[in-house]
Amino acid sequence: MTLDNPVFATFAISAALMVIKLMGQGWITVYRMMKIRSGFASPEDAKAGPFNPDPKPGQTDYNDYVDRSRRMHRNDIENIPAFLAIGLLFVFVAPPLILAQLLMYGFVVARILHTLAYATAQSHEVRSVPYTVGSLIVIYMAVHVLVVAIATHGPL
């Protein structure tokens, strides 16, 4: 497990990009809330403080500009951790480098395309294509790990 292993390096790059994406989306949501001073998630968020010196009614009301980012973040939380977990296990089964690159970088591209589709309010049909690609990549990696583990050590 060093960066001298190109499969691990591929995972490290992909994982770092996805963690930046996941954490960055939360900050984008905060930026959007602060920009329009609306869409706050909890009642206490609308109380006076250094970042909200002049609270106004309705700051906790639904706001699509903020909530769209929140939904994107929630979708990342539902998908990226599974990739991080199975990606690391995938490295352990020593797949061919080209397969690892195709799957791992493919997942990164799929998540970026999903984000772009979501951010631009594309239809579910458009959004579902990159979501499906990313999901199938994670499922394939899990099955691959399972098959190799069983073939190597047998079922427990």
C-alpha cells in the first residue's frame, strides 16, 4: 500500500478527488445559505449571531437554490463512502491497472457529470445516467472483490 503501486496511486487520486468533492459540496451549501440568508436547516440557524446579525422571518423556509446543493451533498454522502470502502478493498485484490483506472476514474467522472446534471436542474432521466454508471462501477468492484476473495480463501 504505497504510491509505488500504480493501482493504489489510482485509488489515492480518485479517493482524494471524491473526498474533496464530498466536503466541498457542504461548503457550497453553506455559501449559498449565507449568500441569500435563507434556506437554513434548523431554527437555531436563524438566530442572531456574527454571521446572521439581522435575522428575518422565513430564513428556515424551503429555498431550492440552497436545497438543491443540500440534495447534491446528500447524494454524495449516499454514494462516495461506498466507493471509498470498496475501492480500497479493490486495491487489495490486485486488479489489472487498466481495469482499476477505468473503474476508479470512471466513478470520478460519473460523479462529476451527476453533479453537473443536478446543478443545472436536468431531468431525472439525464441525472440517472451518470448515477447509474457510478453505481454499477461500485457494484462491479464489490462483486470483483467478493469473487477474488472467495476464489482465494473460499467461503467462510
